[in-house]
Amino acid sequence: MGSKLQDFLESQVYPSQIWQSVIRHGKPVNDRNRSLAVLGNVFLHLHPIRLPRYATKYTYTWGMGGLSFLLFLVETVTGILLMFYYHPTASLAYGDIKSLEFDVPFGMILRNMHRWGAHAMVLAVWFHMFRVFMTGSYKKPREFNWAIGVILLTITLFMSFTGYLLPWDQLAMWAITVGTNMARAVPLLGHEGPFSNLLGLKIDNDIRFALLGGTRVGGPTLIRFYVLHCIAVPFVMSFILSIHFWRIRKDGGISGPQSARLANLNKVTQVKAAEGKKKVEGIKVEAPKAE
Ligand code: HEM
């Protein structure tokens, strides 16, 4: 049975144009084909060629960056499923959430996975930032990635904030009322903040007005927060995340404990010194010939 399948694959499938256009290398039985297999596959290609042992230790990374990303994926999948049952309009939103909880099979668990996943993601990102700080991984050459991380933290918090309004209950309305009221006082952008006169800001043209789509929380706010939460911010976040991951590779992978790096550096220095000594010993110093 196994060999029949093997024969079929080898005679019909592997030589076919469809197969050849996707898999462009032979069987990974030698080094060349194995490297072609990695280079030709986007997911394998994303992984670094080699990893230092300490980078795989949970005691060093706490796995918090990976956990943050896993939670981002959980939020994406559960969020898409939630969108099937939700209308972002003032008349329907609240009822949709209630019917999701009480009518839709597994609706309650779906909603709670999304909600608890969001809380967990905020925690994981904070812990990740804390570990990066404690291991000094924000230092050269990773300063730029630290700055990218700060943007990711802000975006994570903004995702939580925009999602908060969507259940359209009392908690949501008043939380967003309080939150957006703070935007009044933002320097330069809020109409009650310092320097607001430079841009001629008033209650109906400042950053709070732009967020609310009016001067108070209402239907226009709901659709704005929905579009921000489900499309705009996740889109920006995916883009910034790809820069974050790309930078980790370009900065030489996960940072190492200083001792390991120093030990390595010492080894290199010792080898170089030993080589230098050999060279010096190899040179025959001849006495100058008398003329
Ligand atoms: C959505 C949020 C974030 C995700 C999904 C994420 C993901 C990751 C992952 C998977 C790593 C690999 C190492 C590890 O797991 O620790 C990493 C490394 C790193 N992250 Fe993040 N990160 C996020 C937010 C942040 C924040 C808030 C900061 C700091 C402000 C930050 C700064 C860094 C730095 C500097 C590294 C390199 C660390 C090293 O080389 O040891 N990241 N990130």
C-alpha cells in the first residue's frame, strides 16, 4: 500500500507542473537539497540558520515575546469569529453580544477567550518588556528594536482600549467617556491641552473629536472604534511586528548573557593571541651579516 502510494507520487505527482512550480528542489537527502528546502520555504526561511543554546532557555527569555505573539494570533482568530456575530451599530451591538453569549453554541467561551486573551496579552507584553530590560537587551545594537517594542506596547494598549467599547454596555460607554476625556488635555492635539491655540483647536476639531466622531460617545464612535479595532490597528500591528522579528535576526538573534559573550570573546582573543605567538616564534631572527 505504502509503496503503491510512493510509486504514484514519484511517477505522477512529483514530476507534474503544479508540484514542480511549488516545490523547486529535489528530495532533501543531501546538504544542497536540504538548504534549498529551507531557502525555498517562507516559514522555514524566517527561522535563523542557527541558534545559540542560551536563546532556547526559558530561564533567559521567559518565552514572553513568543507568548505575546501566540496571544496576538489567538486574538486574531477569535476576533474574526466574533465578527461573524456582531453588528457595529448602536441599536444592535449590545443585543448581538447577549445573543452570542446565550444563543450561539460555544459563544460564551469564544467571547471569553477573546476577552481573557486580551488581558493576558497586555500582561505578557509587559513581562516581555521587563525581561528585555532586566537582561539589558535594549542596549546596542538593539536600541532600535526596543523603540519598535515601545510602539508595539502602545498599540497593544490601544487595541484593548478600542475593543472595550464594542460590547456597548454601561461599562463600555463610561470607560470610553473617561478615556477620551483625557484626550482633551493632550499637548498640541487636545483643545484643553498646552499649545492647542497654535493649531486653533476647539471642542469640535481636536483629537478627542476625531476619536469620538462627535463631542460625546455615540453611534459614530462605535463604528470608528470598530474599524480601528478590527482593521486599522491590527494591520499596523502586523506590519510593526514583522519589523520587530526581522530586527531580532538582523541584530544577531536573541541577546546572550554577558558572561557567555565575554567567554566567547575571550576564546577568540586567546586563539588570536596563540596564533600571534606562533607567528612570532616562527620568525627566525638572523644576526646581521658583517660587510
Ligand atoms: C506585541 C508585542 C510584542 C511581541 C509579540 C514581541 C515579540 C518578541 C519575540 C518573539 C522576541 C524574541 C525573544 C523573546 O521571546 O523574548 C522579542 C525580542 C525582543 N523584543 Fe519584543 N515583542 C513585543 C513587544 C516588545 C516590547 C514592548 C519591547 C520593549 C519595549 C520589545 C523589545 C524587544 C527586544 C529589544 C527584543 C530582543 C531581545 C533580545 O535580543 O534578547 N518587544 N520580541
